[in-house]
Amino acid sequence: MRSVSVIGIGETKMGILPDRNVKDLIQEAGAKAIQDAGIEKERIQALYMGNFNSSYWCIQSHMGPLASETLGLGNIPTLRTEGACASGSLAFRQGLMAITSGLYDVVLVGGVEKMTHQATEIVTTGLASAADFETEVNLGATFPSLFAMMANRYFFEYGNIREDMAMVAVQNHENAMLNPNAQMQKRITVEKVYNGFPVADPLTVFDCSLITDGAAFVVLAATEVAEKISKKRIVEVIGTGHAGDVLALAAKKSITTLDATVAAAKEAYQMAGVMPKDIHLAEVHDCFTITQIINTEDLGFFEKGMGGRAVKEGKTARNGLIPINTSGGLKAKGHPIGATGLSQIYEIVTQIRGEAGERQIGRADIGLSHNLGGTAATCVINIFKGR
Amino acid sequence: MRSVSVIGIGETKMGILPDRNVKDLIQEAGAKAIQDAGIEKERIQALYMGNFNSSYWCIQSHMGPLASETLGLGNIPTLRTEGACASGSLAFRQGLMAITSGLYDVVLVGGVEKMTHQATEIVTTGLASAADFETEVNLGATFPSLFAMMANRYFFEYGNIREDMAMVAVQNHENAMLNPNAQMQKRITVEKVYNGFPVADPLTVFDCSLITDGAAFVVLAATEVAEKISKKRIVEVIGTGHAGDVLALAAKKSITTLDATVAAAKEAYQMAGVMPKDIHLAEVHDCFTITQIINTEDLGFFEKGMGGRAVKEGKTARNGLIPINTSGGLKAKGHPIGATGLSQIYEIVTQIRGEAGERQIGRADIGLSHNLGGTAATCVINIFKGR
């Protein structure tokens, strides 16, 4: 397949941003990515936009032309992708495919979400639409309650890892302290996680990712084109995987091993020709602390049942065996849903380029991004390598 | 590029369907398409779902895994595409690209919309989200008012074609009389159009497409695979085009020539190696009667300013020079938004196969589908040829 590389990245500060609307967020992150790529915007042939639910929260669908108009990209083709919290990674994968298919040479991929202006019940209802309305939402289930069930089942199968889950939150907050774009730059303790407002047992508010406004963009180019126009370290997409699962939690074969992650990882590792042990860092979907632990196992970084202990032993810290969520993750950098997958890629590319400043890890040549939608009904994984 | 063909089609009856939810619609149309293709569902490697706004109308996002679970397709990768009324065609184009890129050999593409259960103001607000909230919707603009401005400007530039617009409605209703899946099987007259409830001058309710529940699916396969497994006439996708435009009507260069249609048509014709005169039939986006007329000009079927007269002269009738909307179109077959682009393809394939029964036209080897989003901020065109 034709090789594709990331040549530009841009993102906004993540957070509660009452003064900024969807267009402002797109304008900032999109322009940054184009500038970072060092290209004229006329080179961009298509735009893929990840957005989860501005249709509901902003009465704004049709995000493709909204973004291309905002960025002054002319009448290029645009597309919005949606797969719940994986919407941004799906846009990335469509942009990638558009280049591998030979249709385009340079495309822009973006993601945006604006939700903090809405009342809590509207935010919650909008989020819940990523689950099955008929068999879950309509019966009162929200995402914290669904992931709490996964945590409790995990405790039953592999032992109580409550403390390890709290350590995920502590570690991700620690990383976010060094990320200027992070929403929550605040150190927390295991004690604080335990004493947090209870959301759905065993999850407290400190086990949950944030409600976030933000946008992130990347410029993709065929690698042979990237070599001619890029002035920065070229970051090649060496593997990509996309898999799904049934929507409803109750219909899944297992809720402690996520089939979509396992299948997408297999596809991505095979294409990249690498093994889990070859990955130098990863951004792993941590919508809840339990999610990160389960997924680091399903990605093959740790044995099943050992993902919690790995956190406590420091293996996922910035100086550990496999640094996870050096950005601060969804937990502390923030979870601007449609932008989340692209913000993960922003971090991986930043680290591979050696531009991560105070949070820069040691060896960072091969990185992985892992993005889920819903209770792992959608999973997209990408593997990147600096050239 | 790798050749791709349609090997299966299925759609529901379109209409106001109070007894059927999103899953019911997906189940019927999806199963019909798979059965029509004559394949085991295990052959399907990915699913692309067009849906406009179930997030708002049904509190149901994440339509990809919802559909794959409903159809029992296992943990295949899924994706929802959204580009307003072109959402279904965008899903089709992504499915096409997935096969041309070499990633998959057989994919399912679907579209669905469920909206008639909501109160009129909720339907209208949901629809309006396809326009620019900040500069249009928030100031009171709805789609009928935007297209009415296009009609009035067209009258100013090319002369008053009120009667020709009415004839579009009359002709599309005529065609729908012969389509068992059409929502409105009712003959109307020019007189009736004139006397219809005024919506936005010069448009009456009979100039407007319908509010519709429905679903449509197609099975796509690499043509070399299709040749081995298909028992019906193989319908090859010989050309595809996708272009965009600014979102807001006020920002467009012209509102009587639609840049997105012109650009997408150019791309599709070039790829197919055909001219407008080579097309035997077309489904053309007729969200309003004026839209069909402008687009038949921008597609190159008629000179600029002559699209209205062509309708009156019978050139777009089933026995005319270039039959348009033999299905009944969005106007009379119905406009189940996310499914509309795929329902257009359903009609083209049905005609090319010679399976259109009473509404079958004479020569139907090469057909074109044309699908718009918003006020032509998105356009997708596909050209099909029977083998």
C-alpha cells in the first residue's frame, strides 16, 4: 500500500472555553496544523472532520463545509465521520485511505467538539447517544455506569485493582502538569481519587475523563510528497487497524477483554510489522481509569490481569517500560470527543519529533494511538514511526 | 484504480412509519441487500453507514455498530458518515474507496433516517443544523427559505420558470405512482402546486421534498470478486466525484450555478470517460423543485437557463431524452435523509438491471446519481454502467 506520513499538527488548549465557538476552535487548530506543515493551503485536496455530537449540542451538523469555509479551503470535498469517542480517529483513517487509494496526495484531518456551554443533563444525554438507546440509555444507563460494570467484573475475574485504577488517574494528572494544552494541570493523590464524588461504584469523579471543548488537526501527505515538502521530521503511518463490536454492553462476549481493541491491534501490528514490545510510547483511550488498564492488556503491553500492577510499578510512567498517555490522556489533558483521536496523534507526533519539552520521553521513534468509541464498539489504532 | 461494482441492493418502503424504529429499518433494508447479493453475511468486511441526524431525533449516535449488531455482522469495522442530505452518498464513496485502496473486497453500505415521530419544530430544527447555525439558522433561516432565495435569483437571471418548477413536482409524482416503495403515490397537477400551502415564496408545499422514514443499503464488491459471486447483472461504478462549497448561502460565488455540482460532475465524468449526453438516466437531488432544475443544468444535461423548459418539453420524463428521477425523487418517493443517496443508487441499479417493472425505461445501461448536502455545500456524484 502507498505510504502516508503526518507532516503537520495543531491543537487548541483543551478545557472549558466559554468564549470560543466551534468555528474559533477549528480556525485555531486548523491554521496551526497547516502552518506547522509549512504548506500553502491550496495544496490541501480534501478535508475529513471528526465530530461526535455538535448536531445536538450546537445545532450544527455538516461540519465538513463549515470547517473548510472557516479555514478558507475553497470547494474541496469534505466529510464528517462519527463513531462516538473514536470520531476523530475515524476521520484520520478515512484521510489515510484517501491517499493510499491514490485519489489525493495531501489532505487535512480535523476533529472538534464544543460541549461545556450546555447544561449537565444535555451533555449527559448527548454523550449517552453513543450507547444503545433502546436497551441501555432508555433504561437509565450512562457511560460511567456501563464502565463501572466493566470494572466490577474485572475485579471479579482478576482481583481488586482499585488502587491501580487510582494510580492511572494520578499518573495522567502528573503528565498533564507538563502539557501546556492540558485542561487540568493539577496534581492529585490516590487518597483524593478515593474520596472523590462517587459517580458509579467503584468509579469516583477522579476515575472519569473530562468534559472538554477543543480541536486538533493533522496534515497527511503521501510519503513521497512529504519528503519533498516537509522541513520537520517526517512521521510515517506504518500501521492502522479498525475494528468494531456489538453496540450494547450486554451483547458482548466479554467485558474485560475488548474484542475491538484486540482485532484492531492485530491488524495494525501486522501491517506495521512490529510487536507490542517494539512500541516506545502509546496514547491509550482512558475515558475511565479502568478503560486504560484493560486496553493496555488488550494491546499486548501487559499480560491479562497484570495491567493494574504495571501502573503501580511505574511501567507506564514517562520513564517506564512503555510510557502511556504522556499528554495527560482523556483523564487530565481532556476529552474533546471528536478531537480526541487527533489530539492523541498530536502527542505521538510531538514526542517522535522530540518537541514535547518538559514531558519529552527518552527514545520515541515508534508510537501508537488507541481510540475507542462507546463501550469499545469502535476501535481505531494507528502506529507511527519517525523517519 | 481498482474497479468496484454494486452486487446487491435493498430498501424499505419510504414514508411515515410510526411502527418502525431505526433498527427495524436497518434490519429490513440491510437483509434485503445481502440477500439480493446472494452472499453469506460473513463475506462482508466493513460497514459504512450514512445517517444525518438520529443523534438529535432519536438520541442515537454511533450508527455503525448499531447497524452491524442489528444485522449480525460480527466485529467488522464500521463508520458513520455525515454530510447533511448527502450522508448516504458519502458512505457509498467511503465504501468504494476502501475497496479501491485494496483494504477490503466486499463491503456493505447503508443509510437510514427516522424523523417522522418528532414534532414539526424538532424536525425543522434538526434539518436546519445542516446550514450555518451562526449566520443562517440563528437568524431564522430554514432550508425552504434558503432555496426560495435561489429560486427568486434564478427568476431574475434567467426568467420566471414557476410553471416549469411545478412540472418537476407533477412529473416526479407521476413516476412515484409506479414505484411501490414511494411515500406519496398520488397524482398532482400544476394547478395543485400553485394552490399548495405557501412555504417560502415562490415555493409552496408541493415544491418541497417529503419528511420521510426509511433505509437503503447496497453491497459493493471489487469487480473481479463480483464476477465470481454475482448471479445478477453486475453494475460497475465507472465514475465518482465529490466536491464541496462554503456552507453559508451568502458566501457562495453564485446561487444559480452550484460549484460543488459542477466540480463533482467534472471529476466523475472524467473518471468514467463519458459525457453528459452518454447518460441514459439520472437521479438528481430534488429537495425542492428549483434544485432539480439548477442541477440538471450544472450536470451538463441542459444549457444554463434551459433546465425548466426541458421539463415542460418532456425531456426529463420516463420516455424523454434523459429520464430524471424515475423513482419519484425526493419530492414523491421521499427523502429519508441519510438513506437518500443510497435510495438513488437503488433506483439506478434497478433500472440498469431491467428490474424496474412498470416504470422501467428503455435503454438503461449508464446511469448517474447526484446527491447534495445543504445548499450544495456537499455534492457526491456516481456514474454506473451495466456489464
